[in-house]
Amino acid sequence: MREYAFFTNFPTPQKVDLFNRLSEVLSGRIVFFFYAKSVPKRKGWERTLRRANFRYEIMETRRVRTSIGFASDEGYAFLPTRLPPLRHFRKVVVSGGLTPSELLLALRSVGEGVPYVLWSGAPSLTFGGWWGVPYRIPIRFLLFSNADVVVAATTLAAEHARRLGAKRVMVAHTAFRADRFQYDKRHRGRCLSLLFAGRLIKVKRIPDLLFALTGVGGVALDIVGEGPLMDELKALSERLGLGGRVRFLRSRPYEEMPNLYRRYDLLVLPSRWEVFGFVVVEAILSSVAVLVSSGVGAKDFLPPYAIFPVGDVGEIARKVEHLKDPRRREDLVSYARKRVEELATPDRWATTFASALGEN
């Protein structure tokens, strides 16, 4: 029986976990191809791929200058310089940032008469900035409308795919081996220890959280991460009179994150958009209550009262106040953990993907 080809931009620890499981489900009848969409993210590839139990090849790419916003990497598109003959494969999987690289792969697949499956986490056309929308509309329409199946990482991504012409959509929530984060604890007291973890960049909308805290007493916040907005956020915190309640801590190595989460009562992620939001799942499994904006893909695991509209500072404050009750925090964690364990496991992802490929 012919094999499958899976093209994606770069390996991550989460992808390796998923691909190991998918290769098992398909009895090894799949080859993964990684290409260098973003040079900085190539750092650590060798270490990441040591855990790979699947067959793979690394493809080189040519960096092509485009207008700002055409591709996600500062106005450059990264196109593979060589593709294997796709007609040898039963189906092709195209995955990445829905950029010209993915469009090239999809058109080549169609041209050689091989159906392709698109794996997408894109939540909206504005994902990547407003300036790129005119380019994204035709690229995504061609990618979605010609796909045999679109496998979406979240319900947000599924809705976006349908709006842009996808004929058949399946949801396979992004997952990873999360056993290291499993931790059970009781919530106590009404004075909250809050956590934000992530890059200090505009899309995370961290000022919304700082403004919200001015209306909520008995709350302290740790911001764990680094990025270009560090000085600006520190200045805003002082200007709002939050200096004694907000700490800015450096980023932590991934291995230290399980112990970090366990110190907190509530994680807040106010992002404009998040393809998924791994910190949400990590916090939930660590028995930390979570509040997220409506632009976060991982909201799929949370009850409605744990989700606020993007940019609604007053609603953030009200929901933080609501979760001062430790029983509510425990109820939220219990609900969310069941959803994660039901929807976001490597086994479920792999079997859903195998079904999209026509194996089940």
C-alpha cells in the first residue's frame, strides 16, 4: 500500500509527540518533510528530533523577498527548493502558516493528481496582522477550497476554514504529552496569585490585564516572559500604581514550567489571537484556573464564564473577582481538565488524522 507524505515547516517537541503517534497508527507508512520556514526556529532541531520515532527528511528552502505582510517572517517567503515526486504518495498533508510555501505544495499536489489534506490552526484572516489580509484571502481560499479535508486544530480554525471554502472539516485538537504537568491541588483563600506566561508582544494584549487589575483588590500578578514590550509594560504598571502587585520575571526553561504553574491560582491569557495556547492546557493540568480571551484557540476546553471578549477590560476584572471563590476555581479546573483529557490527547489527534487520510 502506498505511503503518505506530511510536509510541515519545522519540528517542535509537541509535533514530535503527535507525529510519533501518527506513525504508529499508520504502521510507519508515512514520511515527514520539514522545511526551514523560519531560520531562528531551526535552533534546537537536532535535539528535538532525537525523540523522533518516524521517518523524516529536512528540506532546504530559498528565501524570497516580498512586500511586508505577505508572509509572516518580516516580508520574506520561504519556498522549498526541491520537492519529492508527489505522485508516489497516496495523499499529501500540507501544514504550516498558510503562506506561499504551503500554496506551492498544494498546487504541486493537485497538479500531480494527488489529493491533499490541510492541517490548519489559523483562527482568522487577521492572524499575522491586518496588512497581510489582501494576500491571505486568495492564498487561503485556494488552499482551503482545493483540500480533500481540512484538519483544524480548534473550533476557531474550523470556522475560519469553512468561511473560506473548505468542503470537509474535521477538528483534531492540538495535543502533546502532558503527563509532566499533571498535578492535583486544593484551592484555598480569596487572595489570588495570578500568572501571565508568554512573549511580551502586542498581540498578547498584556496592558488589558494590567488595566483590569486596577479595579480588583487582593490580587498579585507575575508576568513570566521576555520581549520588546518589557520596559513599556513596567512603566505602565508603575503609572497605574500596581508596582507592588506586579512582578516581571524572566522566562523559564520548559523543564521548570510544571513547578512554576503550581504556585498560582489563576492564569490569564488576554491575547488578540492564539492559534492554540499551550500554556492554557499546561495550567489546567497543573490545577490552575484559567481565563482567556475569545481569540484563544484553547478556549474550547473552558466553560463560557472563563472566556471574555478580546479587549474587554471590565469583563476581565469581573471574572477575576468571580474566581476569588476557591470553589469556583476548583469547579473550573475540574470541568476543563475533563475536556482536555477527552479532546486533546496524542491518541485522539492521531486517530482523527488517520480518519482524514482515509484509514478508518
